Amino acid sequence: MKKNNLLYLSLLSFVFIATSAIAISSDGQKIITFLPIKISNNKIYPKLPILKENSGFPVISAQSAMAVDLDSGVTLYEKDPIRPLLPASTTKIVTALVSLDTYRLDQILRVGKINVAGQKMDLVMGEEILFEDLLKGLLIYSANDAAEVLAQNHPGGRDLFIALMNKKAKDLGLNSTNFTNPTGLDNGAQYSTTRDLIVISKEAMKIPIFAEIVATKEAIVKSTDGRFTHRLLNINKLLGEVYGVKGVKTGWTENARENLVTYIERDDKKIMIAVLGSSDRFGETKELIDWIFTNYNWQEVRPK
């Protein structure tokens, strides 16, 4: 049976049972379950992505990659999606979620003594700044000093903040993710997978302020007394360059290589893509986006 017919029959079975979605591996052969969707009682059926006949699959350098159609739960592309790898600053998605659980947007936080490497927005010890502005520094500029200030100001301290990051992951059903710091700086015990990062990012994008910030190209924030100004430029080169891209988060360290989680809204389609360990995160993500919208048709599949 040809590949496309097999996929179509599988999707019909999927609609009948409404318990799991179909995932296709990069070799076009393996079919696995991923995320459940449900048929609504008012008989509005989801449009399911159908791979076109004789479609090839992109060959990318990333150690792991996954692309998911969020409305149906169907996996559009995968390469080692459950392989634990260094998440780098994609960690900050969860740092943001725990912070949003902890602080009010208008809450003022104080910058303590910070000794952290990597990307920084140059916060000054003793500076007082709104939580919302620290969140912008965290997500737009990927500032490690912002991540540490958010963790250090937690009422239970930095250690509890990190414990809550891991609890957040477990609450979302993620068993291949572990955090030991809020920044994403490498160590042997901090890891995640592209599958887990897609689940985390889908949850985060439900929060309006998170979605707004990760789609922001540039911002200027100031300390509450106006003495310190911080200009924040978004590291994500796809924002404003690739139609439909609305975030989510970059990541890089020498050991992790290039990481990127990307949310796309285009033609009423909602796609989340994660790549880890890439040599060209922006180019390969764009290649996956172009491939998806060229090689899939979305069709309404109704049970007979």
C-alpha cells in the first residue's frame, strides 16, 4: 500500500477512536501515537494534515527535531524527538512559567548579587525593576541575569524556584526533562527533548503576556527610578522575516549547539517546531516550515 493511502486510512481510524494522533518519522515509514485530540459533540471535525503523494523529507543537521500541528495533535516531522539533549536557553520558557505563577506583572523586584556568565541585560545590584520588564529581558534578550533575579526573588528562594520548574515539567507529563538552574547554562543534569519543549511551549503560548513578549522584536525597559535603561533586541532572526512566525525561544551554548522552538500561525494553521543541537537553527527551521506548507494538505475527515 502506498505511503499516502496508509496515512489516510490511519487517520480515518484515528477519527473513529479519537484517542491518539499519527506521527510520521523522517524516513516516512514509522507511525506512532503522540498527542490526543477529541471530536466535539457538535460534530465540528478537525482538519487533519495529509502528506502529499511522493513527498520527500528534509535532511537536517539537528540532533533532534519535531514539528506538530497543534489543532489536530498530528506530528508532521520528527527526528529523535525523545532524545535528551542540552536545552540551553529554551530552559527560560519554564523559568517564565514559574515566574508568572509567582509574581504580579506590576510587582517590583530587587536585583541582588549576581554572578552569571553568558547573555546579560546588564542589571545592576540594588536596581529595582518591574517583573514584567524582567520577563521581557528573559524572553526577548534571553538574559541570564534576569533569570537569576527571578529565581533569587522567589519567596522560597532559588532552590525552591528550580524545584518548581521541575514540578511544572512533571505536571505537564514530561519525564525526559530536568532543570538545575533557571538560565539553561550547561551541566550534566540539565536536559530536555524536542517533544517536551513542544508541550511546554504550547502551554506557555496560552498565556497572553508570554505570547505577546516572545513575538516582540525590540523593547526598552528601565529601572523603576529611571536611572538604568536596558535595550532588548530579540535574538530570533525568524521574527518579522518568515510569515507567521510568532516566537518562541532561542538557545545556544558551545556544547548544546543551536536550539530553537518556533510557533507559526499561517492560513489558520498552528504549528510548533523544536530543533536541538543544530548547526543552523534558523535556516533549518525555515526549511521545515517551507516543507510543511508545501507538502501537507489539511482535510476534514468525517467518520462514515
